[in-house]
Amino acid sequence: MSIMKLLGKTRSQVIRIEPKPNKITKYCIIGVAIVCAVLIIVCLYQFQQAHNPKNLEEGGTLVQTSNDGISHLYPTIPGGREWFANWHTQSHKIYSGAFDPYDPQFQARGDGYIIVNGDGTAKLSGSAPRMYVYDPTLQKKWNNVEITLYAKRVSELSQVSSQGITAGARSGSHDDVKYPNVCTDSTGYPNTAYNGRLTFDGRADFEKEILYHRADAVSGDGSGTSPVTNAAFSTFSTPKDSTTGMHTMPKNTWIGYKLIAKDAGNGAVKLETWMDLTDGANGGSWSKVNEYTDNGGWGASYYFPGYTANNWPCSQVPKNEVINHPMPYIFVRADSVKEIDYKNFSIREIDSKAPALSH
């Protein structure tokens, strides 16, 4: 046998005895490659998002969202208090005066009731139903807040001018039976509140309860220093209200709503109302519909029956009281409704000095 044949045979034998790749090893290599590819894609996506101008505010502040996926306007203060409606429980009805059995901070008030549907939504019904969020011990208080909710107008019992989507911040007890001294209320402060409103008749305005059921400061009071009243639903083709001349709030449409109440320096308070018409898509597309800074130029212009500027019941409370201190209560009110629905109701304590986030 020649040397070449021998070498060829040996080479052939060597080739034949090389082990074939183990299937497990092959699959492991493929798996590692896939994992590496996914990690690279995720890292590239996060880098792109972090450097996307649409997700940055001045100074490069990233958009933040709550656990319900709704965008923040202002960042939550470190260690700040947060509350989210617990409406994914078993369906139940809460009558006025009762606390939600699934949430010790959530109470039904006023004339009416709340039905928690169990799917993340709730509805109010009655002549004056209310939702209150507060610590029953009154030890915890709300200060600078961003109140968020979505509301859907469905049907009314009658037509009244106060109907709408309304939240109240820096509120007193609104209970002058249990706490008859409205000058000191339940906490040593007057029984007051800031209201931000989107009314069924088309207005975006503010109302300040200087003394509960005694006197209010209202928008557009003619003084030249009160908040203005804006048209809230001018983008809709809904009928115009005969009194306001503004397009009315549409029915069966989820309206995103935010009320901001925060310190503005030198004892002043900044109020803002915002609206989203996308039903929260991608966190919502939020537009500011009204704002006002209360620095003492906004005084009582409406007095309840039996009260006037001349028989003011609280000498220590000025008629232009600025509510520049924390208060225990946050509320949502409705008036003369057969049904108004809510979802994504939350309250966060915000950093009053921080710029607004992207929205």
C-alpha cells in the first residue's frame, strides 16, 4: 500500500470519528444568542426613549405614570402620600356617611350613594352625592396635590348650574352639624375648600369656599382679580347652553380631569385644571383648561341666606382667605345626577417647586 493511500485512509478515518455536535449544546448556544439579542434590543429601546425629545421636559425630566398608567403632571414628592381608588373589589353600594369596607379612607357623603362596580369604575347617584378621601383620625393632611380622575356624564335628575366634574382640595369637614364652629372646624382652621370645575353647561372655572355654607368666592365676579371662566368643551359639536352660550359637556364620553392645588410662594396658592379626551391612551394627552394664582385678591362675592359682608361670623378669618395650609379632606362632588361614572381616581402629594413633567 502506498504512503498516499495510507494517509488518505487515515484522514478519512479521522474525519469519520469526529464527534457530531451535541443537540443540547447546540440549543444552549442558540438560546444564549437569542437572549443576547433581546437584551441588546431592550437597551437600545431604553436609550432611545430616554433621549427622545417627546419624553423630555425642560431640564430632561422623564414622563412619570401612576400604577393605573395615567401620566403625572407634577412629580410625587419623595415620601409623599398617595391614594388610589380601590374599585376592583366585589361590587357593592356605599350609602351616605359610610366608609368603603375595602378602603378606610374612602367615604360616601351628601344626599345619595356610591356604587362600586367591581371593574375599576364607580357611579354616583342622588341629589348631592359626594366622595371624600381622608384619614379618619385627621392626623394626616393633604397639602400640595394632584387629583386625577376620569368621569362620564350619563343622566341627570334635573338641571342645576353646579353640575359637572368637580374636585375639592384643602377642604374642611363640610360638616357644620358635627363641627358647628366653621371658624375653626375640625382642625383649628376655617371650614374651607378650593373647587376646580368642568360643568355640564360648558364652563371651566374655580370656586373658593371661604366659609362652608356662609360665603364663597367665585370666578368672574366682576372684581377684575378673580379667576376667569373658560370654555371647556369648545372642540365638541355639542349643543350650546342657553345660559352660558358654551358647548355643553358630551354624554357617555370619558373626560379625563386633573385639579392641581399647590403653594406658589409668598403665601399664594396656584390652581390648575387639566383635561384629557383620549380616555387615558398612552397616559393621556393633557391640556390645561384653566389656572389661577390666589394671592389674596379673590374675596367673597356670594353669601348664603342669612349672611352678608356686614355680619361675617368669623372676625379672625378674612373675607379673602387664602387656603395656604394643609387640610385633611379631598372630595369629589356631583349634583342632581341619576348617574355619573368615575374611574382612575387618585390623589398624590406633589413637589410644588418642581417643573411640570411632559404630558
